Amino acid sequence: MTQLAMAGDDWLSDNDIKRTKRAIANRKKAALACAKKLESAAEALNDFLRACRECNDESGDRVGREWDGRNIMIRDITEYAGWLDAVYGKEQQS
């Protein structure tokens, strides 16, 4: 039987291994930068929502707070930033 495809670590050249390691390092760096920017965006959105509440008009989230898109977005952004930090920042914390 003839092997038609080369797969696995045995078939990777040194350049392929280096390229893969660089790509993984770049992904980690980008993920941590993204998490930091997402946290900043969530803080900015929270500040905006707080300012809307202070206006005491319909721009706040007094009615329908649980389904207000701003609250949902803050929650989702914070969750994803936490996930990125947990997955890609764990080596940095050790």
C-alpha cells in the first residue's frame, strides 16, 4: 500500500516547525491584545450606559434591562475577553 499524503510531525521540515511556532506565538500575542482592547471597550460601553442612566430619559435601561442590547454586549464582550485571557494568557501567569 502506498502512502499518498504526508502528515504528522515526522513529515514537517524545520522551517515548517518554526513557521508553526511563530504563528502560534503571533496568535497568542494577538489574542492577549484583543482581550485587553475588549475589556477597554466594555468599560467604555459601561461608562456610556451610566451616562445614559443619569439623563433620566428613555436612553437609559430602566425598562427592559435584561434585554437591552448594551447590557448584552457588555456581558458578551467581558465573557469573550475572559475566555481569551484564560486560554492564551495562562502561560504568562505561571
